[in-house]
Amino acid sequence: MIAALYKKVPAGLWPPLLVLLAWEIGAHLAAGRGSAFVVPLEKVAAAAADLLVQGVLQVDLGWTLWRVASGFALGACAGLAFGALTGASGLAERLAGPLFHALRQIPFTGLVPLCALFLGVGSSAQIGLVTIAVFYPVALNTAEGLRAVPGSYRELGRSLNFSRFQQWRRIMLPGALPQIFTGLKHGLAFAWIAAVAAELLITAGPGLGALIESGTTIRGFEVSVVGIAVIGACGYGMSLAVAGLEARLLRWRGMKG
Amino acid sequence: MQAVKPRIEAVAAAAPHRSGVAARPAAAWPRVRGQAAAVAMGALLPLALLVLWQLAARHQWVGSGTLVAPRQVYDTLAEFYADGTLGQDFRASLRRVLVGYAAGAALGLLFAIAAGASRRVAAAFLPSFHVLRQVPVIAWLPLAIFLAGFGEGFKIAMVAIAAFFPAALNALDGIRGVPPALLELGRSLCFSRLQALRRVVLPYALPDIATGLRLSLSRSWMIVVAAEMIASTVGVGYRMNWARQLFQVDIVFAGVLITGAVGLAIDIGLRLAFRPVTAWRGVRQ
């Protein structure tokens, strides 16, 4: 019977199942010895149900998503504008490029105290961090995408007497679009990470980061576990959704083989 | 933060050496002058911003007291350097990074080799791996604190987690990308598994492994700063957070400079260090 079961369950499910089993057994063994750190899974499930019923989880998720969305919008717009400028103009690239690449190396966790100082310990500092995290990949990929548009395409536009607007609309943007999309994709992933990090490091207001933080202090550890699971699931769902969207939007890219 | 993975043109028959073409003396001068001009151009904007910053701070254009002059940031840095605080914080952070990175990156490489070598290991562990790598490393913080306490352990654990995923992911990509023809060649030469790994798979995957190791170290540095902000009594991240709470703006700026400089040093340093092993396959870095 065990052999039949072994064949039925996909191989990829075994390690997590075994870990959960070990966790459950370990938690019950440790329970008698007064260790509060390992909580049994049923307690985690109960905490998840509680958070859902009370609406805490929805509120926190909503706030995190709001910070991701607003930070992404700001950072992506700034990144597109900066990337377009440095990608299209050699002068702008020579002027601003070195500074951009140097600043890019500052880890955004290092900017947390700075943002908190200038924007206050609150939502605007958190959104500011998300904006910065989104800006770099979008700007970088936009500029590289524009620079990579083949010279022969540009020449074609010129020989067709395209106006500047037409040149951008018909040649530059379509040519750079796949890489711009790559930048936006990385930007979105970074936005999600930055939002959680900002909520954890600048504890102000609701959010998933604040939720897992509260698990270590006020609420029990099981709340942290629920929060981590939700964060992971959302990140996974987001990357799947973006991959699907990319496949749909950039169908034409596969056509030229 | 998953790897911004350079797309690799899998050129199986790449020339093993890119001959170092030495510039002829006659051509060298214009190139040096061109580089000098580029450096001057690149320095223009930072210098202008520095002057603007100094003026803004002196005349209090922005937020009273929150903007300190670059001069003061420099003085603070010099002072911290002189009294040893800087060295102490820096050494503490560096130690955590190195220990955690060594453990995390080594585990990541081993995992990638195991998953690349055995279809069974891959089928069993890769699904979990791909789900777990979607969890932002920083979200593991509470878990790490619970499991390892507020001491050194959790910071090193966080760094190890941060180093594990990029190292494993890139190595895995590299190993997966080995052309079947090369593996076939190994088989026809009656290579043992270990020989195939040593002579075929690892050399081919080396550029990707190097990329992974570089990203891992950058990520490690980022995470150690965050972990130190949460709970620490020494370290660059701790110093910055402490200064923020006391509104010591100059120290915060000095901290940003240091974290940025270390990030830059890691990126450039490892790119240069790995160049001998990455150049041959034309990896864009």
C-alpha cells in the first residue's frame, strides 16, 4: 500500500511533506518540555483561520499591495523616463551613467534609515523604498533595450522620413519593448521584496511585513509562519502571472524564431 | 530578489582564449584621452550635486537640520575611522557576511550539483526550491530569530539563506545548459560520473557559477545590513539604525556611503576576479 502511495504522490511533494511531518512530531515532542518556539501545525492553521475571520490578513495584504502598486507606479515612470533619456542620448548617458551605476550598488536596505529620516517613519518612507527598488532595474533595462535597437532599423525610419515622434513610436519603442518588459518584470519582483522589507524594518502601520514582525513580539510565532506563507504564495503567484502576461504580450517575439 | 540573469549565448565552440590584443602605441594616446574625457564627464554631475548639496545644507533650503553638509559627513567618517568605531562595525559586518556567505554559497553549489547530477534529486527537491526562492529572503527574519535567537546565529543564518538561492539558481542554470553533445563526448570517453563533473560539467558551467557567486555576495551584504538593523549591538547596519533613532543625520549618510562603497567593491571586485573564467563563453555581465 505504501508503495502504491509512493507512486501516486509526485516526487516534488515528498520533501515538504516530510518536513511538515517532522515539524508536527517535533512540536508535539517539544510541547512537554516547555519550548514555546516550535508551534504545531494545527495552531498555525487556527491562527490563519483567525486572521482571516477577523479580517487582519486581508487588511495587511491590502496595505502591502497598495505600497507595491504605488511604489511600482512611481518607480517605473521615473525609471522609464530616465532610461529613455540615457538610452537615447549619448550625452545624457556619459553625464549620468557613472553616477547611476555607482548609486545602484547601494543595497536598498542601507537606504532604509535615510528614507525614514527624510520621509518620516511611515507609509511614505516605505513607498519611497519601493520606488527606489523599482527604479534601477526599469531604468537599466529601458536604456539597454533602446541602445540595442539595431542601427539598420533606425536608418530605415530615417530613410522613410519619419518624424521624431514616429521614429519613437514605430521603431525605438517596439524594438526595445521586450527588454523594457524584462525591466518591469524585475521591478515588480523587487517591489514586492522591498515592500515586505520596508514594512519589517520601518515598523509603522499595517502590512504583511508588520504582521510577521508582530508574530515575534505581541502575537504568537504561528502568526509569523502564516505571514511568511502568504508572502511566499503571493510572490509565487505574482511571478506566474507576470510570466503568463509576458508570454501573451510578446507572442510576436517568438515568430521570427 | 531573483537574479537578473544575463542571457547567455550558448556558444559551444567558443574560442578558448580571447587573445589579449595589445593596443599599438600609436593608438594608445587617443584612447587614454578618450577615457579621461569620459571620466571627466562622469564626474561632472556628481560634483555638481555635491556643490548643490553643500549649498542646500549651508543655507538650510531643505528641512531644517535633516540635511547635513557633505563636509560634515566626511568629518564624521574621519572621526569614526580615527576612534576605531568604523573598523569595529565594519569588521563585525564583514565577519557575518563571510561566514554566512561561505556556508550558504557552498550549500547552494552542492545543491545545484546534486540536482544537476541526479534526476531523482531534481524531481524531489526542485519544486520546493522554486517555491521557496519566491519568498523574499528578508521575510525569513522572524523565523531565523525564533530558531537561532537574537545572537550572531540568526544574522549568519540570514546571510546564508541570502547567499544560497542565487548561487544555487545560477549554478543550476549553468549545469542544465551543458550541451548534450559534450556529455555524450564524456560518455564515449568512458568518463566516470566524477570525471564528467570535473572535466565537462563544471568547466562549462563555471561562468554561470561565477555570476551566482557574485550575486550571492551582493545579496549577503544587503541582508546583513538589514539583520543588523533588527537586532545587533555592533555592525554597519546597527550603527545606521542607531543614528537614525538619534537623528544623527551625518552618521546615517556616512553609513549609506559605506554600504554603497562595499556594494560597489563587491560587484567590481568579483567581476574582475572571475573574468578569467567568464570571458571565454562570452557571458555578458
